[in-house]
Amino acid sequence: MFKKLLSLLFIAAAPVYAGSFESALSEKKDVLLYLYTQDCIMCKRFNPRFEQLKKTYPDIKFLSVDAQTSYGMKLMSKFRGRYVPFLVITGHKSGKSAVINPSCSIDDLCMARAIKGITK
């Protein structure tokens, strides 16, 4: 329970500033973007999974952005997001981006395929 609370606080306490996504791309790293809202129950359930993914894929830059901020709304618009949690993987070598289906985000094999398909 404490671990879940800590991960929720970390995501809420780690603000992402305008341009962070673009900065991460300029670092020539693959980026997994997670758009959420503070009041989203599914987002709260996904937060521990997001922390687990960070450990599983240390070479990927992970960003979490509140979709209700002006920057979050800009990113939601850019990727045509209609729901939260909303995940996008961007590969720096491939130059491709893909939205990760919510059902895929909770399945290890599906996530591995989605990430590998863009980051190779």
C-alpha cells in the first residue's frame, strides 16, 4: 500500500514542463509518454505499472504529463488523444510514434511488442 502511495506521489510531484517531450526527443532517446489526469481512477491503477515499466526499460525516457495542463492538452491534441491514461511510444531511430492501446498497457507481452516495434 505504501509503495503504491509513494508512486502516486512521485508522479504527481514530478512536474513536466512545456517542451519536456521535445527535449527528450532531442536527447536521441526513445520516449514513452504517459498522459494522465489527477482524478482518473484508471490512471491511479496504471501508476504502479508505469513505475515497473521504467525499471524494465531503462534505456527509454519516461515522461508523465497531466493532460489537464496546457502542455498536456497540447500533447493530447498532437497525438489525437481522447482518453486517459494515454500512452505514446516514440522511437528516435525509427522516427515513428505509436499510441499504445490501454488493454496492451497491462499486458507484458503486448507492451514488449509495441515498444520493440517502434524502438528498433
